[in-house]
Amino acid sequence: MGNFDDMKLAVESISGGRNTVILDDLGKPSVVFPFVKQKYSDLISGGTQETLPCFIVDGQEKDVVYISKFQNIVKNDRAYSLPLKDPRVYITFDEALQVCRNKGNGWHLLTGGMWQAVALWCKKNGTLPHGNNNYGCASENGFEKGVPTYKEESGRVLRTATGSGPATWNHDFTDSGISDLNGNVWEWTADMRLKNGEINIIPYGNAMKLNCNMGPESTEWKAILPNGTLVNPGTAGTLKYENSRAGDATKTSHSVGGTLTLSDVLQHPMYTGSDVENDYGYVGGASPLMQALTAEAGLTVPQIVKAYGLFPVDADLGGDGLWVRNYGERLPLRGGGCDTTLQAGVFALNLHYRRSISYGDVGFRAAFVSL
């Protein structure tokens, strides 16, 4: 029996078959969690019997998607899911996308739709995970700690080793679960963006395809009408994040206040100047919480928006935060960082930043699907 067979057998035996190991194009292993196909009705109260769109690629349903058990590291320009590592940070959206795709066909940057499916599964099963969201420990329980991998000069812990926290830091509260979805580092996810406040998605699970174009000018991006129909971005009446208060032209990062809503019009961009890609006015943090987001009066919220994690399924999402800049192009970060405290969690969504940012608290994870 070869080294890979030994490793695969050991991982599957220890986890009771709930984890496995998949090799990439270089023959290098990643530990993954097989997440099986779900329907709207499985995870969303009042949802239809349709399969969640994140499990459908080019019209074909996938029975399972293999999600990295651990936040990823990078070796040989490829992403790897391995335990007890310092997760890769200082990586842009496009770089994260590429190191996942470099592993071969079927490997991809975890999609936001799949992230949300896991989050809703956690909610349904009463296992909303804790994590390193308070400088090395969990805000929920301060005695829950991970193994430090990076500290400030003062000694304060920033990052912890992948999978080093207790079972409550995993998505199902078992040692075999997907780890570190709450805190440690924010994670880029594929298949969604804001473009001048308008919600754009890559339909279904097509963002898992090797040749899917998620560039700024890609024609694969689609906007969403209140009835759930997908249309070209810029079409009148599509869903957007609107603010109750007018923005300003101040060229510093600052909160503009107001109440965020889901709307079919945008009248109040948070920055009113011409340099729309920079990070100036925003709304977010403890106010609003994701669970407090509402829709404009009379607006229908289609289930697909909830399936992408862009609108709450109810008002009980653990107090996770929502951060938005409704101008320029903004790519999603999920989960929270080491300092996000109680606003971190599986429903935390950060739409503050452009695709080119590269910070010490931003990482990612890959996933695999058979194509």
C-alpha cells in the first residue's frame, strides 16, 4: 500500500468515512468533507423541492461536493487543505481563484452558494460553529482556543492553526466537521459580487467550472429580478442593496450610517464621488446584522437570494454581521476574522472590498466536484 493509500485509509478510518483525501494534478493530497446534495426544502422553511442551485452545473445535478476541511495553504501555486497549518493570507480574489483552479479540472474556489448551504445546514442542526473570532479564542466561550500560528508584537494572537480548535469550531460539532468557518481569517468565495449596489451572481454551480469567467467585465454575471428571474446586469428593477441615508464624497473609510435594505432601486450610493473603486463610505458591522436586513415594502424576496446568503432566512442567525459598500465592484468575504467577535459566523458577509485587496486576515478554501 502506497503513502497516499495509507493516508486516505487513515483519514477515512479516523473520521468514520466522513472525511476523505483527494489528490490534485501533482499527486498532492487535500483533506476534504463530502457535502451531499440538498434541496431548498431541506434547509429553508417554506422552500421548494428543487435542488439548491449550487449543486447544479450546466444543468446536471451533483450528488456531492468535496469541501476543504481546513482553510487553505498554498504550495507550488496550488491550494491545499491540511491540518495544523497557518492559513494563507495576503491573497487577492483572483489569486485565490487561480491557485484553486491550478489543481486541475473540478477544483475551484468554494462558492458562496455552497458556503450558504453549509451555514443553513448548521442552523438546521443546531451547530452554528464557534471559532477564533476574539484573538485566538472564541467570543462565545473564552476557554475555547486554537494553537497560535501568528501573533502581534505584543503577543496577542491573530491566527490559529487550521483545525486546531475544539469540535465546536467545526460545522457539525464533531472532529470530522469543516473547520474554522467562524473567524480566524475571512474567506473569499466565488459566484457573487456587488456591482454599483446591484447583486450579481454566476448562475447555479457554474462557478465551479474551470473556464468560468468571473472577471469584472464577464458576461456570465447575472442580476436578479424580484420574481427570481435572472437577467443581464443593469436591467431595470433588479435587486440591490439600498441605504436609507444619502452618502457623501469624503475620501476616507467611514460609516455613513443609515439602514440597509434589499430594494429594486438604488438612490443612495454610500460614496457620491467619481472614484468608485476606492474604499470610502460604508454601512456595516454590529448594525446592521445579517438577520436584521429587511426588504423594501412590497418587494418580493426570491428564495435564490436566500440560497446565496444575501438575505436572511429568518431573524435567528446568531448575530452575524453584514458590511456593504454599494458602489464599485465588491467581492464577498465570509465568516469573519480573528477580531470580528460576535459579528463573526457562518452568516457573516463582507461586501466592503474590491477584488484586488490583500490583507493579513483574508484567506480562502478550495472545493472539488466531479465534472
